[in-house]
Amino acid sequence: MGEYFSGKLDALEQLTLLPDDGVRWLDLDADFAMIAAHYRACFGTEIARADFDEGLWRVCALVEDGVIRSFGGAMYMTETNWEIGAVSTRPEFRGRGYARRVCSFVARYILENGKQATCNTAADNHAMSEVMRAIGMVEQ
């Protein structure tokens, strides 16, 4: 498989749509405190608002009770290709399908905008590779 799992979706018909209740687009200014708390919980690191270039990213999350349970986004790569990226789930909420729901939500947005949805992750990131396969991505 190499160093990376690289997956793609070319059409909405290939996507396994999952329930998106609780998943919503985030406002980087209004929701930044919640995003920062998520990054601290997942990675033990601080992030800055400037880390998110609004011209490149559109981010969403599955939010319940004011807490991001899973996070991800669409990164504008080229005119024809947008990537699903920055996917993370708080440790206490892993294994519940939240990342699958977030990635399905993002992939649908990308495909509805007429773009190819792609994702690249380290080959040993089995959880993310499994999420990508679960929403219908094929390895490229």
C-alpha cells in the first residue's frame, strides 16, 4: 500500500451517505473557542485562528452539548479536486462512527459542488483508512 492511503470519490452515487444530524459547518470566528478546546483534547496542543486560511478550508464538526465530538473539513486543492482533511475525534468519543458521519457530510459537499473528493492519510492510520472506505472511497 505504500506510505499513504490515497482515496477518491468521483460522483455522489459512489458516496455512502450517513446521517448528518449534529454535523454542521463551523464559523471560524464564532466557534473558535470550541475548535481550540477540541484540538487541546485531541492533540494536547494550542492552535491559533490564523492556522485556518478561510480561502482554503471550510470546516465542520459533529457538535453535541457544545462540544465538538468529531471535526473535519474540505480543503480546496485544485479547480477539480478538494480534499477531506483535518479529521479528528475526541478520544472519549472514538469508535462511535462520528468521523464517518463528518467525512460523509464533507464528501457530499465536495461532490455536490462538482469536485472530486480525495483523502490522503498515513498508511498506518488504519482508523482513517477505514473511515474512507466506509464512505465509499476507492484507493487510487
